[in-house]
Amino acid sequence: MYQLYIANKNYSSWSLRPWVLMQTLAIPFEEKQVQFQSNDNSAQFKAFAPNAKVPCLHHDNWVVWDSLAIVEYLAERHAGVWPEDNKERSWARSATAEMHSGFSALRSYCPFHAGGRFDKTPLPDAVLTDLKRLEQLWQEGLQRFGGPYLAGANFSAVDAFYAPVLFRIQSYQLPVAATLSPYIGLMMNLPAMQLWYQQALAEPFWDDEHEIAALGSGTLIADHRSGSANSSDVG
């Protein structure tokens, strides 16, 4: 069986990508969670990952690291990771690669934080530029391939790679086109996304460095995690 090493579900966007893919496609795996303890987790992560990062996949005494490499490894063994149609598949791979290497302003200014709700308005121009590109990309996929997912009728790796952005939209109240609301709702209501979210809220361990990074130049409006003094039922 696969073993997928991940970090805190409240903070680790890269861990979410293969996790939600494998959950949604019903690819059995054993979850191995290792908590963030500081900005430098290399010592503890090096024990299971050559690059000392999460996620990392172990399978039959073989190790695959980096989220994109994990996806390609799974695609060689399981149907549905990528669309069957060549044009849908090539677009999905391009959009996935763009997410893997891009959107740095959005990632930096709005660190992944599933449980928090933050006000960081006004947003920097670089973040707004990333959001405009995100809208363009999502609209292109949905219109070109007919939806309801980014590359056609079925959930695939490209949706998994943009899953963390959906949580960012929720956590930071990010402005996106109303036409994308059906896709956002569809993704946020996926059983795997709901399971990740509920487990993130229930995590008893927090990391100060990630909490500080999420606040940045913004204000914490609410924190939905159990045990939080700011816990709220809003949103």
C-alpha cells in the first residue's frame, strides 16, 4: 500500500494536493502525518523525504518526492489521474505545471491556513494580478471543456493542484469572478475536501511560525478550529 507523508492539514497546501487526489479517486493509501515544528523542519522531514519536504510518497520500498512527481507516478498506475482526451490532458498538465511553479505573490501574501478567516485588504497589485490569471485559467478550462471540472466532466490532477487556492479564497475572502462560484462550490463540497477541512479544524497542534505568516499585514476575523478563543460558526 502507498504511504503518503504529509504535514499539518491546517497549513500544508502541498500535502493537500496528492491527498485530495488519492481520496477522490479512491486510491488506497496510509496517511503518515508529521507536524511542522518551526520554519526549519528539515531534520524531521529528512527521515522520510530526500528533499526534506512534504508531501512524499513511499511505495514498495520506493520513494517519490515532490507533489508533481507523485501525481505522475500515480498516473502510471491508476486511471483518472489525468483526462483521457489528449487536448484535455495537455491543457490539464500545462495548468498544473503553472500552479506548481507560479502564483508566488498569492502564495506568499496569503499562506495556506484552512481554519482562519483574515482581512488583508487592500490586496497588493501582484496578488490581484495572480487572481486575474487564476480567473482567466479557470474560465478557459471550464468553457473549453464544458465543466464541471477544470478539464472536463471528471475530477483530475489539475483540480487537485488548485484545491489549496479554493481554501485561500475562503480564508482570505479573495475576490474572484461570480461566474466561478459553481466550480468553487463543487470543489469545496467534495467529500475529500470536506474531510480535509474538518480534520484541519480538529488538529490540536498549532505552529507559531505559520500563524504569524498567515497574519502578515492583515487582521484575524475568526478562527474555526476547535479550541480557538476566536472560534466562530461563520462561513
